[in-house]
Amino acid sequence: MSPQRLLPLIIATALFIENMDSTAISTSLPQIAADLGVEPVALKLALTTYMLALAIFIPVSGWVADRFGAKPVFMGAIGVFLLGSLGCAASDGLGELVAGRFVQGVGGAMMVPVGRLVLLRSVEKSELVRALSWLTVPAMLGPMLGPVLGGAITTYAHWRFIFLINLPMGLLGMWLAWRHIPMLRQPVGPLDWRGFLLSAGGLALAMFGLSAIGRGLVPGVALAGAMLLGTALLAAYVRHAARHPHPLLRLDLLRVPTYRAGVLGGSLFRIGIGATPFLLPLMLQLGFGLDPLESGLVTFTSTAGAMVMKVVAPRILRIFGFRPVLVWNGLLASLLLCGFGLFRADTPYALMVGVLLASGFLRSLQFTSINAIAYAEIDQARLSQASSLAAMVQQLSLALGVTLGGFALSIAGRLTGAGDDAPINFTFAFLTVGLVSLVSVLQMRKLAPDAGAEMAGRAEAGREVSEPKAEGRPQA
């Protein structure tokens, strides 16, 4: 099997266990909250903590992979993730669950970005879109099966088994990595420890403050102080990166137009998508009265649509190009996300499933395009830094989505005077996160018309059109 197919399938095992775990947990949040004696909305800390750990440790993933080799880092990261899964399964309180999720995040911070870095360095740019599709199709089985398995396990067994179902796939991934993943070890300079401490401290404090807003978990003065200190540390890192010869995160990469669109525009789109796994199961279970299995069967359809899109995404990008797809598809996907808030308990299941299916279809195309266009103009020398920064911003935006979704839900409850499970509150919450995703279209419109032409395969199409008719090829 060629590297364009074999490596994505191996790396997909890491994406599988990560996505399986996250989506299964989201479906079972109400039952986990009841068992642990906390409010369901408070469990967003468990989701945010995982993504926060990713945001903190992803920046060093590229340096670690270059220093110690991709193979041992990838295998060790899967092992750490599985260790965190065992900790979550044994937790008896919110604090223990959050700690286990943090350990999972430390492993996830290395296994997925390092796996993606292996793919980027091993595949030609003209084959990258196809390779990313091969990577994501198997990985989509995780979120497709996660809601169903999570709901079934919570309904008929116990939610603790959710954290154990990814152990066999994780062990398989470690074995395949040992057999086939290349080392790809490269000489690197010393680690930018000051940059790491500034970025890690700033992100941790800022995200902690955002996740605790409106929950009454932290005094207002302490909360404001944490957010201000976090912002100050991040600002200090920006100054540090401008002066350091080899900063941990090269912010000057954002000057590359395609990379800026993929990272900044993509982060806005992901904020809305990041809130969906938190808001949708809560609405279906608390607002509509569905049990976890019924909720999982409904949310399952979104991922089914995403899997279909991964097969046809390369052809769509070849026909239309990156800019039109990112603009118009992003617009439609964001509007459908806003439409989730119009669901009610008496909405026909066929209509609900159809909307979720179409949403997953469009969302998948947008993610494939965003992930590919970011590296259209990045050379091999900057690939490690670019991958780390993009992965960090990606996970930060997903964490912001959970935070924003929970905050919007709480604000809506106060404005309407209804409880957190009132359907009108979810209307406001989905409208909020959907409009944030819609703003990403403004960034995508700044792309050049021929952006990513080589990666989309349109450069070859253009050469065919310019050849004389004597070759026997039809004119485009």
C-alpha cells in the first residue's frame, strides 16, 4: 500500500480514539453530571480542560518530534492518552474526571499533531487533499460511533465504560506505528522554555477564566485577575517571539495569505462547530426529553454526512477551487448551524436528521479545505512550526466554542427567565455560535482566486486547457 494511503490510515487510529472519546462523553453529559452530583453545564469544564491541555502542549509537539523522532513520540502519546482514559473511568468526582481529561489532553497534544506532521512531510502537496481525505474517513468512524455507543453504554450499562472502549484501537495504533511510522528525526535547537512558559501560562489562565464565567465557581475578582494575567502573558509572548531567533511559535507565519486564512479564518469556523458537541446533546436530552441512546442516534447522522463528503471533497476542490468552496460552503454550513436552534421537541425526526446530515456534509468539506489550504505556501523548513501553531489555534478555537456555547446558554436563561433546558435558550445559543462561524467567510474572501491551485489539482487542469486541440483533449 502506498504512503498516501497507509500513513493516513495509521494516523487515523489516533483520531479515532480521540473523536470516539469526545463525542461519546458529550452524549452522556447529563448522566455523568447526575452521578457525580454536579450541574450538566458545569461539566463543560471536563470538555474545556481536555482542549486546554491540547492548546498548552501542542506548541512543543513539533520540537519534541524533531528531537526524539516521530515514531516513539507518536507511540508514547497514545500510551499517555490511554492512561488518562483509565483515570477517567476510575473517577468519583468532577475534580478527578477533569484531571483524567487533562492527562488525556497531554497525550492528544502529541499523537494527533505529530501524526499529521508525518503526513505533511511524507506526501507531495498535489496529493495532500487526497491523503487528508484518507486520513479523515476512518477517523470519522469515531464521532459516528461515539454518540451511539455512548448513548447505549449510558442507557444499558455505566458511563465509565465509555473511557474503556478506545483501548483496543489505541493499542492497535501503537503496534502499527511501531511497524510503519518513519522516525523523521531532524536536528533542532534548544527548546524556547521562556516562550513555552509564557504561552502555556497565558492560555491556561485565559481559558480557565472563560470557562468559569457565569458559573459562580470562582469569585469575580479572582476571575477577572486570572483573565487579565493570562492576557498579559500572551501579550508578553508576542513581544518575546518578535525578538527570539527561534521562538516556540513563529507568529510571522500568519503573514502568509493562505496560512492566515486557514488558521485565523478556520479558527472562527471551528468556534461554532466546537460548541455543537456540547449544545446539541444537552438540547436533545434536557430540552426534548430524549434518552442518551436516542440522542446519539440523532447526532450520528451529522457524522454520516461528513463521511460521505470526504470521498468527494478532492473532486469538488478540483472543479471549483479553494476560494469559492471556502466562501460559499462556509456560508451555508454556518447558516445550518444557526438552524439547529429552531429544532423543537415536536420537530419531525426526518427533518431533524436531514438538516444534521446536510450540516455534516458541508462541515466536512469546509474542514478538509481549511486543513489543506493552510499549507499551500509553507515549505519544508517551516512545516514543523506551521503545524504546531495551526494545531494549537485549532484546539483553542474548539475550546472557545464550548465556552461560548455554555456562556450563551446561561445568558439566554437569564434573559428569558427560563431554565437552562428551555428550547428558546438553545435557539439563542446556536444563533450566537453560528454567527461567529459566519464571520470566517470574511477571511476566506481575501484569498486569491487561484489560491492553492496546485494542491487542488487545478494547476494541472489549467495546463490541459492551454494545450492545443491537436492533442485530442476536450476544451474546459
